[in-house]
Amino acid sequence: MTVTTSPPSTNHGPDRWTKDDGGSVSGLVISTTALQAGERAVLETMLHEAAHLTCWIRGVQDTASRGYYHNAAFAAAADDVGLEWPEDSPTGRTSGGRGYASPRLSQQTAEHYAADLERLTAVIPDALPHLVVPTSRPESSRKRLGLQCAGECKRKVWVAPTVYKAGPILCGICGTEFAPVPEK
């Protein structure tokens, strides 16, 4: 298991799992965000990843749209490890028809892992001070930057800050460079 300060990944592709010569599998990542959220969030993350690992071991594809959405194979594996589906999802188990929503830790599963949750409750506060926990989101995950054409047309566009930093963005109508819209 790896602890990372990066935000949880939305890419659940099979390429992150590896098996060594002894048969041990690695690839489980717990974010400091989950650790900060507490023992239930850590257990839910571990079970979510266990569902992905189950699919990997079974040799079945568990995601759609380049790893972004869960598919029916993942839904079955999530059921197998004791996760449940959010009742407040507008389409039940699916995310607007694109794939399955992220399942949650059920009360029954939490009760099953009660002793483990107690141990996590005890060790997380001891571990967090020794981890570098980001105080802000990485720049790539911040909201978009508003740009406005400095020319006569005054068109506006929204881009990621990294796109803006990569080089000038020119207006296709008047040829003038876009500049950040001043914050109010």
C-alpha cells in the first residue's frame, strides 16, 4: 500500500496493479485526503480498490471511457466486497447512463470491519503528522482561468492554468492575445 498526497485518481485502469515473483500484488494507493476524512473513508477506499483488484485478478475489464467510469463487472465486484450503491444518485447505480456511480461503505460492512475501524481510528492521528499533507489542491485541479481577448472583439474563454502558462492563446477573429480577466 502507498500513501500519497495527490488527490484520489479517477483512472482505475489495470496498468497500476503489479504482481511480483512471489505472488504479492501492489498498486493500492490511499490518499491523505482519505486519511484526513477518517477511518470509514480509508476502509471505503480500500474496499473500492479491492473491487478493482478483484476484476484485475479475474481478468475482466471493470471500467469504460478510458478508465473513468465503472462498468457492470466493477458493480458486481463492489457488491462482492460489501459496498453499496448511493440511494441519492438520480439514476440509481449508474452515473447518467455513462457508467456506475461510486459505491459507498454500507453499515453492514462497517459493522463487519468494526475492529479494523477501531484500529484505524487509533493509528490515523498518529500517522497524519508524519505525512506531507497538501494545504491546497495542485494547480492542475484548480478551477479554470478566465481569459478575455485584449482586442476589439473581447471574446472570453476558460482554460486550465497550465494551458495558459504553456504559451500565448491568440484570438482567431482579430489575432490579439487573450489575457486573464481581472478578479473582482
